[in-house]
Amino acid sequence: MKGCKSEATYRAPKGRGKEGQFFWFCLDHVREYNKSYNYFNGMSDDDVLAYQRDAITGHRPTSPIGVRGRQARAARNAWTGMVDDTFGLFGGQDPHPAPEAETRRISAADRHAFEILGLEPGASKEAIKSRYKTLVKRHHPDANQGDRSSEDRLRSIINAYNMLRRAGYC
Ligand SMILES: [Zn+2]
């Protein structure tokens, strides 16, 4: 990002027709870019619909009728191995997102924030909010006779929660 002095260690796709090409940003700017990134820019409504329909079947030929089990699974695995869904382009459409794709796009910092709250990475909005409330009550200095260590713990809980909120997890 022009004028930004931070080290650009995060990559973002340039867009449709430029698959495999990336911009490099710092963490703040990659988040900003991802928020405004729209893969469907310039596509007609019909094209977008066709694309989303394909995304549901995974942009792969549907398995011939009667092919089940190992063979079908192998076909699917071959396909999922090809897709880099780091930016969750298919997240909203795929009814069976691969779990590894789900966790891979959570940054290390956000992952750590989940850990501080004692949650699995990518826990739901509701889970985050309710865990946050519980922890704040539990570690509030008033509930711990002003114990300093619980004050520190409370501070890290609040920081973790704010980080997840800024990242849009809750
Ligand atoms: Zn930057």
C-alpha cells in the first residue's frame, strides 16, 4: 500500500482473470483490502449466478450417477487440493467447507486471541460473547479482592475480545 511503512508479509489475490497473481500487504492493509475485495466486480448478474451455481458443485464435473464412496471421495479430494480458498470466496456457498480451509484463514494473532478466551479458532459470535462475559465476571478484580494477577488476566481477555471484534468475529 502506497505510503505504508509496515512490512508486507500478507498476500491477497489480484482478482478474476489474474488467478495466481498477488498483491502483498501488511496485516492492517490486507484486512482492508480483503474487506473491499469483490471477486465478482465487472461480472454480469447472470455470470455471478452461474458462478455461484458452479461453486455449489465445486466447479468440478458432477460424479456420474452411481459412483459412490471411495471413487467419489477421491474425486472430491483431488479437487479440494487444487483450491486455495484462503480468502473464503466459496465460504458462503459451499455447504460442506473443508475444516482445514476454515481454520487456515484465521491469522496467528486471531488464533491466539481465541486461545486466550479458551475457544476453538473460529468459534461462533454467540460463543465468543458469552465466554467473554463469563471470563470478565470471573477475573474482575472486584471478584478477586483486587488481586493483581487477575487484573492482568482481565486485561488480556479484553484485548483478545477487542481483537476478535475488530477482525469481525463477533
Ligand atoms: Zn500497510
